[in-house]
Amino acid sequence: MNALSANDLPLPANLPVATSDLAALTQSAFRNWLDSVDVATSVKTPLALLEPTALALAESDQGFLAPGHHPLHRLLDWAGVAFAGVDDTTAPGRTALSILQALCRMLHADSDARHKLSSALRVSQDRLQRLAGDFQRGADEACQRVNRQSRQQLASQQVAEQLNHHLCTPLPAAVATFLAGPWHACGSTTLASRGRTSELWRLFTATTERLVRVASAGEMTQARRRQALELASALPRIIERLGDIDSAADPNLIQALFGVEQVLLQIARGVEPVAQDNPPLPDGSPAAAGAAEYFHSLNTWYRCTEGATPQRLRLGAVDIAQDRLWFYRFDGERQLDITSLNAQRLFEHGQLAPVATRHAAFSLALAAAAGIATSDDYRRVFGVPPRRVQEQQQQAQARQRQDAQAARVREQEQQAARQAQQREQAEAAMQAEAARQEAQVIAYRKRFEARARAAIAEQRRRREAREAGQPLDEAAPQPTAKHDQDLAAYREHRKHFYAQALPAAEAAASLTTEALQTPDHASSHASPHASASEPVMRPAEQAAEAVKATLGTWYAFHDSRTPLLAKLAGFEQGSGQFLFTNRQGHLIRKLLLSELTELIDGGQVAAVDMVFLNVGPGH
């Protein structure tokens, strides 16, 4: 059966002890604790004065049966740890003893000590902490530098050992170089500064396993290709987060990252990279490994009997590079500077032994006096399942969590595959729709150009007939578009537009149809009030003047190699220019009245009825 520990199970909230047994239980717990607590004799002497105080409080205070919660329990638990390295061999040690002696004498002589325990304990803790800090500050500064380097070296060895488990698998050369270089440095920095329980260390280990799994030779699945693409994008940010470095500042890091990204992108394209066997990382010398074994014992107190006077020494620094162990007294003086081999020799001869510091020692002694001395006793009294049953329950829960995690991973992979298939289908549909819309646009452009050419031919025919003095035949068929249904529909649109438009629009429509009158016909419609001296405007000039009232109308220009469509956006009175824009409202042409008249007279401009089609984005 395992002894009850403060880190094993929570201390009992209330001990099942009869009132008549309180005095005997308290006396037994106090004496057992005083005999077992590993402190110097000069420390036990003042602590023994607190036995009557403990008996009085046990009988008068109901909270005394809650181990670890009562102020006296906290005082005795603290004294067993805080004074583990204190003795009367040095002046600072004797000063620390005087703090404890004053506290114990005050509580021993005062019958109303219950109300002073908490405040007296806080005062004593603060005084002892200041005293230790004053004398040990210089030693701590020297030890911190050495321990920082040792911690970094130890972390480097541990990370190298972990990475070697992955480097034994054949990997692409670029990936192995990356793991042995920048990635090893990031892991060492993370482990040394954050520890194994930190979130960043879990990120490092998870990313390592993911990179090795993706880069190792295997089936080229869609999930593997997707993970390779995601990892190639996320790896630089992960390195900056782990190592607190700028990925753009180190050329070696950039080169290593470039090689890994090439491998990952190659996998993302579905090409398997060439894998090879790679050498492992060095994990330290045997001497360094010997000193590293003591690193977890930093700040531990030891009983040293090597000299004439027994001393209590604290392991302050472990120099792994030099294989040295530094031991200090309570006053901050270094007493031992030995190698790990010499330390092992002292341990074997019993001249150096760790102080058996036990947290919550008195609280555990009180629980043991009440019959709860082991973990099994605790479980039996308080109904906690036996360790074997508890381990089985934990294993079952762990399997359930693993199964649930595996199910989530499978569901995520299946969902990712479905989404990838949907994306491919959507991409194919989008390309087909784009092709269809492009074909519609091309067909519409061809029809529009045919209509524009037919309109120009019709204008030319009418002008030539008018100049030859031939009558205009409105019902005459168009020889060039006899069977063109699109052109017939276009004409119907024009007729409907001209029939419903404002008089100004009807005047503008005369550019292409009936409005082009002969001079005699135009003079017959002139106002009877017109002066005989006013010049008679030609039909083209009349049409040009009429265009001013057709803001927003679209016109087709054919005076260049490529036909041009433009909308009349305005007329500048100052310059006498017509302003034409495109569909986006950008100015594309300016014409004076004389220039527009010349174009109309030459049959190179025509008003059109525009019907815009929505052909989708990008067209």
C-alpha cells in the first residue's frame, strides 16, 4: 500500500473522529510529525512548544479536524519545508531560528492564539523570505546563468532524442535537414523556456508528427496532399511562434524552409518525393548525461556529513557542460563544487543525502492518526474506487476519447473529400457556364455587327436615292438581310422605340429613317413666322441640332475601322461639343456640331435601341 501524499489525493475535508478521542489523536499526530520531520534539532526545539497549543485548539476549534485548512496545520506544514535548510551553524541561520522561536513562544504563552495564528504566520513567512532573499540573491544570480545554459543544453539533448525517433524513418533529404537544423533549435528553445506541459510544446510535437507523417512515403491520398499544402503555408508562422524569431532574418532558416516547402508542394501536386536514410542527431556526451541526472533536483536541500560539522546544503546550480554541481549554505556561500562522479561517491558512502522534505507533513500525520495513512485507506473511508478499478476506468475513458478522436478525424477527412469533390464539380460547372456565356456574347456581337452594317447600307441607299431624285420605298426589302430574322426583330424594336419616344427622340430617329427630308420638304414645314433672311438648315444640320435633346440615347459610329457604341451623356454649351461615354460612364468621344453634322451627312452615325444582356461576371 502506498503512503498518502499531498499530491496523490485531496486531503480529507473532515476526519471521522469522536470527540473523546481528539486529545489522544492530536497528541499522537503531533509527536509522530515532530519525530519524522526532517529538520535540524535546533529547529525542532521551538516547534515542540506548540504541542499544548495544538491540544487546546483541537478541543475548542471544530475546524481542527480539516487537515490542511486550519491555520495551525498550515504553520506546521510550512515550518517543515521552509526550515529544511536552516541550522545554527551560520549567523543567517541563527537569525532565521530567532524568527521561528519568537513565533512559537508567542503562540505557546497566549491562550487566545487561534485569532493570531493567521496574521502571525504571514508575518513570519514574509520575514523569512526577505532574510533568505538578502543572503542568497548573489548566489541565485550566478546560478541562474549556469542553470539557463544547462537547461538549454538539456532541452537540446531531449529534443534531439525525440527527433531521432523520427529520423530513423526514411525521409526526403530536405525534410531531414530541416528537422536537424531550424526545427531542432525551435524545439530546444520552446522546451527550455516553456516546459513539457505548455501549449507551445504540444504544438511542436504535433507539428513534428504531422510533418513526418506527410513527408514519409505512403499512399498519395487526397487528405495527404491537402495536409501537405496546408503545412507548407503554416510552417513559417509556426516557427516564428515557437522560437520567437523572424523567419526572414536567418538565411539558413530560409534555405531550409524553402527545401521543405518544395517537398510539401511536390506532394500536394501528387508526386512522391525521393526518401532516404538520414543520420541521427548527437544527444550529448556521457559526462553531460551524468550531470543532467541532477538537474531535476535543483534547489533541493541535502544533509552533508563530509566535514567535521554536519551541514545542510542546497543544490543551487548544475553545470551540464562542465559536469559540475554547486551546493550552497543557507547564507548563500558555496560549500561544494564537485563533479557528478564525486557526488555519486558521497551518496554511496552516506555522506550526502537529500532532506526528506514532505509537503503538508503535519496534515498527513493527522490523517494517519485518524486511520487514513495510505491511499487505500483514503479510498476505503471516503468511497473512492480502488486503484485497480480506477485505472481500469481511466483506461476505458482514454479508449473512448481515442475512438471519438479517430471518429472525428475520419469524419473530417470524409467531409474534406466531399468538399473537394464539390469544389471540382463547381469548378467544372463554372467553366461550362463561362463557355456558354462567352458563346452567347460572341453570337450577340455578330448579330449586332450585322444589324449595324444593315443600318449603314439602308442609310446609304436612302441617301443615294434621295440624291438621284428617286422616291423612297419604305416597303422595299433589304437585299442583304432578306432572311435575317434577327435583323427583322431589330427593326421591330426600332419601330417600337421611335413610335413611343418623345418628339426629341423622334427627331433623333430621323438619322436612320424617315426624318432625313429633302430641302423642299424641310422648307415646307418651316414656321410661317420665320424671317426670310434666316438661313435654311440642311437635314443633317437639323438632325445634329435635334441630337441635343436625346440625352441617354446610344449611337453607333462607323467612321473608323472598328465600330464604336457610345451614349450621349451631355452637351457643353461653352465649347459646343457633344460628350459620349461608354457603359462604365467613361468619356470616350467629343464631337463639335459641325463634326456630328458631317458624320450624319456621310451616314456614319446612327441611333440604336440597346438591349443589354447579363452574361455573368468577367464578361
